Amino acid sequence: MIKLTRITPLALALAAPSALADNPIITDMFTADPAALVDGDTVWLYTGHDEAPNNDVFFEMHDWLAFSSQDMVNWKAHGPIMRADDFEWAVSHAWASHMVKKDGKYWFYTTVRHDETKPGFAVGVAVSDSPTGPFKDAKGEALITNDMTTQTPNDWDDIDPAVWIEDNGDTYLFFGNLVPKYVKLKDNMIELDGEIQVIDVPHFTEALWVHRKNDVYYLTYACYFPEKICWARSDSVEGPWQYGGILNEIAGNTETNHQSVIEFQGKDYFIYHTGGLPPQGDQPSGGRFRRSVAIDRLYYEDNGDLKRVIMTTEGIE
């Protein structure tokens, strides 16, 4: 089941039913690492797909899923749009991804594990004329590989790609684990345009995301471990970034968190994952390797600071 319609007590009194979306918003499968794209009157939500048999093993993720909504409450499932092994040079791990639209095409930046020719995690890019695919490898090789960065000894330090496109078309790729990084992309979206830069923000773990509101750039990211979400602000997409504090507390029953921030139909939303999905029939409960996407409202202070996100089980109205 992907949606649930409820009548609130106030709505009953007014004889005007109000639709609410439960959190998590998708209950018939496990979804993680949400990346949302606003495309006209539709929100496209792209997620990873947790398939671990239990919560004592590790992440088992083979493909990426797509969902769409025109009201943020009712969601339509479009099934898998791509698998990790659709990249011929990749061997496994369909981890966090991000979809953007530019020049009429949909560009899908993903995290996968590279084969033995360039061992470690890598960032790939696929492209399609449709938000649901079919997608094909746009480059024929990884965009970023583990040997291109040396800030940490970990082979998973180049994960969680997130793309920001400026009004003039300049495009930036943000990524990283333990060390936050960004690099400008060429207009063709499949080549780097300059050196990889390190971002100076405190407590960084992973899951960078950039959005803009009223000419202020906001950088949100998973911080500490178990992960919370922290935020910083800047007058430029290239920084420097002024740390703002914690935006979202630990999401519950999972050490990880991963967020999207969007504005849709005049309202701001914070999209994240949690491990708190209760059992659904024969489907077991959620947990550290069986996560589920949830959505709550995002609000701003008068000075532009982000207010702490209040996580709910009722979802948004």
C-alpha cells in the first residue's frame, strides 16, 4: 500500500475530510536514500531499494525505484528504473542517487561499486528522455572513481552524489563520505570541469544536498554517527558555508539518514528515511538495513535559518 486517506477529528466536525500521508509513505517495500525532483506539476521521488533478509547483515541493494505524486500525499509506483549492473563496469551496490533535469533530458547520478579495474565505490551517470527511463550509461565509464580522491583511506569516500544546477546552467556535483567534496561539471554533464574541491563544514558524515531559498544557498548533510542531519548556509554555491546546526535528529531504528529538500506548490518539504516501518503482513519490520522514506514539512525562521524538523508518524496534509 502506498497511500492512506484519513479523516481528522477537526475535519469530521467541519464535514470536510483531509487527506494525510502516513510516515513512512511507502509500506509495501523498503525504500531509502530519497532524492526528489520537482518537474512541473509533479514530484518525482527516486529511492534505493533495501532487500536485506534481516537487520543483522548489511545493505543489500540492487536497483533504484521511482515514484511520482502531484500532491505529496498520493504516490504512484513506477517500479525499478535501473540496476547497478546496468553499468558494465560496476559489480554491485545500488546506493544513493540523484536525478536532475537539464536541456530536456533526465540525468541520473548514482553510487555503485566499481569492478576490480578501479576498486572502490564510484559515481556513475545515466541519461534518459523520460523520468522513468529507460536509462543508459551516459559516459561508458565512471565519472568519479576512488583513485581520484585521497583525503581518506576508505574506499567508500566517493558516494552520495547530489547535483545543483545554477540559473545560468552551471552545474555542480556534490559527494563524499567523511570528507565533503564538490566539483563543477562541463555542459555535457559527463565530464569534470576543474579540480575536485573540499568543503569546510563540521561533523560531516555523508549525504550532501544543496537547495536555494530567497537567494540563500543551503547545504544539508548527514552528520555525526548515528546520523543526524546538519545544515549550513552561504551566499554562493561554492561557499564558504556558515554552519547552522542540527536540522533533523536521529530518524529512529537506523544509524543512517539521507535527505532531500524541495519546494512544491508554495510549501517546503524535508524528505528522509527511517527504520521504523512496522511489519506489514508477511513483510518484516524495518531497521538499519531495511529503511523507509518519510516526509515532513520544512520551515524557515524570519532571518532565513532553518527550523528544526519535527518528525511525525501522521505525515503531511
